[in-house]
Amino acid sequence: MKANNLILQFTSKIVFYMIFFFSVHIFFAGHYTPGGGFVGGLLTASAIVLLILAYDLKTVQHVLPINYTYMTAIGLILALGTAAFPMFRGDPFFTHYFDYYTLPLIGKTSLHTAALFDLGVFLVVVGVTMTIIQTIGEDE
């Protein structure tokens, strides 16, 4: 039986968004500085685990109805597809491409295929971590 801890639940709602948006920042900053898909994925998973600790597993599954097994599969396909695509163009495995574009509201920026690979890693890390946490949490 879980006690109704109102302070923990209220605080976890605020801290969840702080951790989540920091994980998004770490994800996008990871191409030029330490971070990226792996660290961003761990931070996102830790934010979800915080909600599970404050509430319970069933409540969080109801609020976030995500199938983490599918998320892991989509991440693997995206990461492996991004890494293998250059071989079809005659380039070595894991060759990344980039170019500079002018985007509205952002201006001139560079877009990299490495970001797609990092997104795949992000999805795999969140998917695997949350699958493990849910599997452990469902045991009575």
C-alpha cells in the first residue's frame, strides 16, 4: 500500500519537466559538447522514474501510454538505418552527412545525420530502461 504523499507528488510534477527539458537540451547539445542521445535518454528515463516513485506504475502508464518495446524497436531501426545508409551510396558505414540551411526563426544552422543516429540511441535508451523498470515494478 502506498501512502498519499502530496508534497512529493506536487514537486515531482515540476521537477519532471525540469529534468525532461534539460534532457532535450543535453540531446541537442550533444553533437558539439558532451551529451547526446545516451545521456539525454537516461535523463528522460529518470524523469519518468521520478513520476513512478511519486505516484505508482499504473497511474504513470495511464498518463503516458507508451509501448516502450516499440520505442526500442523504432530507435534501433533509426540508428542502424542512419549508420547503414551511407553504404548504399558507396561510403563507409557510419559516414555522417551535414549541410547548412536557413530555417525560419532560427536562421542559418547546420543539420547533421548524426542527430538522427542520436535520436535512435535516445529512443533505445529510454525504451530499454523503462522496459526494465516496468518489468521490475510489475512484480508483486
